[in-house]
Amino acid sequence: MTESQKKLKHLRTTMIQWADENKIQSKKNKQYHVIPQRNGIDWEEDFKFVTKLDGMLSDGLDDKLKKSEMKMCNELYRYYSQCYMMK
């Protein structure tokens, strides 16, 4: 496992933890929860992006992240790592 893959797995875990700590009970159906958006972007879209990158590296389609992908991952980590700062 490459260093990039380890960081992506850590980012995914961080995102899941953030979503769990910030979920809001749905007003329409009390059984469901809603995950808040990040600057108008759904959490699910961010998670799909990170999962896609992890899959591409794992499958050998790419050997490293592009500069723009790395920049986006850093931005996501800065936002979602807030769950560590709350404690």
C-alpha cells in the first residue's frame, strides 16, 4: 500500500467519523438522518470522489494523484478533520 493510499483511507475514515458526529435527524421521517453539506456540496459527492481516487490507485490505473486531486483531498481533510478538534 502506497503512502497516498494510506492517506486516502485515513481521509475516508475521517469523513465517515465526521458524518456520524454531524448527522441531523430528518424532520420528515425520524428514522433517517441527513448529513450537512460542505459549502453547498453533498457529503456523498465528496466521499465518492475520495473513494474513486482510492480505487484508481488500488487498481493500478494511476500510480500517484494529480496535483489538483491532491489539492482537493487536502481541502477535504482540512474541513472534515474538524471532528478531531472538537474533542
